[in-house]
Amino acid sequence: MLRKSAHLLLMGSAVIRSPAITSVSTDASTSESPISITSETDKKESNYRKKFLESFREKLNNDTTGKNQLESFLDLPEGISPTQASMGPIKRGEEPLPPWIKLKVPKGMTHRPRFNRIRRSMREKKLSTVCEEAKCPNIGECWGGEDDGTATATIMVMGSHCTRGCRFCSVLTSRKPPPLDPDEPEKVAAAVKEMGVDYIVMTMVDRDDLEDSGAAHVCHCITEIKKKNPSLMLEALVGDFHGNLDLVERVTTAPLTVYAHNIECVERITPRVRDRRATYRGSLQTLEHVTRYTDGKLLTKSSIMLGLGETEEEVRQTLRDLRTAGVSAVTLGQYLQPSRTRLKVTRYAHPKEFEMWEDEAMKMGFLYCASGPMVRSSYRAGEYYIKKVLKQREGQKED
């Protein structure tokens, strides 16, 4: 079956086009060339495809076990650095997913009882999750619990309508969202208890229509969750509260464990990617104020998306800015277009590039970094490491 599929692949564009990793010149005189490659000559692309197919044929000839031995085929060609490789260029009307982007589709009740239990609990209490609203590709993995027996979800409070219209996000936008549900804090706390988890992420929609941007409601939700789940570790992924640092301070006094606020992307493209009311410097100011106000006792976290038109040096500078602001944990992931009305993907960063950023982030002094194509700001893999960091801080012993 493998050889039959390969035969179709090797026939070229008449049947199916083989995805190619494009490369750029390593000319040292170009200090800030874009990571995304859009101007390769036809000749270079043709030569690379030829090498790609030759390597593929060699792999097939050496595959005598009858099994797929091509797992290492995603390795970069010799002489190409991680930031000089990407899937593309992406043409209008054509957005192929590279082989390293794998979506896990949630199965039914028989196979994923945890997934269905969480979904049922959320809908019975008429609660929203960012997992569903933002069309997160990891929902099956996180809600299902996978092999370790732990399921987690990111609960979204204050409704499912946001007053801002960021161009990467699929959450519904409204100038006048429905009024807040006064019973939501109790409903959320009860839902978390039913989940039986020991780490939860609580996020929010922006509510610029409210006098306090929803800060009091957020604090009430956090307090109720902790009241019903005393041993729970709670990460609050919140907005900038319209730049009001008094409201930021108010949230830090709630019994939360991690204060998260996403910077989302590099500074240059922020006006194009985020709502005009959300600024790069404003996000840095929020994170820095949390660190300063709590004397560094509260763990801070942020997230960066790749694939929106950033350059290598811009990503590096964003990491430096976050670390300077006192951020302790950072995640980097691939931006995936959630719908046709949202921003298009400019490139698909290679897994090796994500490995490079994780290594650089740790060298900069971050306590934790999760970096990978499918990593999201609330990705559950990060939660386990953060739990370990928090327990070490508290002098507790990990089981």
C-alpha cells in the first residue's frame, strides 16, 4: 500500500503535488529577511523538488519491513536552518496542510467518555469554552484525557460574545453583548468540580462595554472555583482591562495560581492582527505590572503565534521583551486559519524552528516554554510542567 501511494506521489503534478519545504539564501548581508518564503525562482524550486523525490525514492527502496519507516522524513535537508524552511509558498485559494500538522478528531462516547462528560457538563450549565468557540485543534486530546487519564478544559466566562474583533480569532464579536449571568460563578465552580481535574484554565471575552471591563465578575468566578475546589491550581487567561492597571491589580488579589495574558504576535504586525484597542506595548505593560505588583510571586505567562508574517529577529525580540517584563512561562504555536473570514496563514513553520525557539527561550531565562506546531496558550502539556514549577516554588514534592 505504501509503494502504491508513493507511485502516485512520484507521478508529479498530474496526480498529486508533493509538499515542498522551500529554502532561502543564507546571505549574511540580509539581517532581517522574512522567515516566510514567497519569491523563490522556479529553477530553485524545481531542483529542490527533484532532491526531495530522490530522497523519497531512497527511503522507499530501503523500506523492506512493510511498515512505514518515513517518520524521520521531516528532518531538514543539510545546510538549511530551521527558520529557512517553511511549507509554501501559500497561494491564493490553495492552503495545503504540511505533514507535521495533525488534527486529532474526537471520537464518540464509547471511546472518549471524558470528552463527552465535559461537553455535557458545559452545555447543561450553559457555559462556554474557548476550546469550542475558538475551534482549538487540540480539543480531542485535552478533553479526552489521552493515555494519562487526566482531562482538562479552558472555561470561558462572561459569555460567548467579545466586544473586540481580532482578525485571527473565531469568537463572535458584538458591540453590545448580552448582560452577564449573575449565577455564572457558581455554575463554573460546579462544572469544574464535576470535571475532577486539579488544574484548570479560566479565560474571558473582552467586555469593554462594562465599566470595570468585567474584572469584578472574573474575581468572583475565581473565588467561587477555589471555594469549591480548594486544592485546584487555577490559571486565569485574561485581557488587558482596557489598560486600567487598577483592575489588573484587583484580579491579581484573587486566589489564582497563574496570571496569563497573551501578546499574540510580534509588534510590527500587531495592528493588522489584533483589535485596534489591543496594543503590543499595552500587553507588555500589563504583564510587567503584574510581576512588579506581586513582587514576582505570581507566575506570569504569555503566548506567541507564528505564521502571520513575522521575521526571525522579530520573534526573538518579542521573547526578549516578554522576559524583560518578568514573564515566567511562554508558549509558541502555529497560527491556523479558523474560518475564511479570518487572516490567512502566511507560512507553516517547520517543527525544527519550534525546537529552536524553545531552546532560545529557556536560555533567556524562562522557567517554562512549550513550543510546537499544535501548541496553544492553554495547551495541556504546559500545565503539567507549570504544576511542577509551582510545587517546587511552594516546597512541595511532586508525586
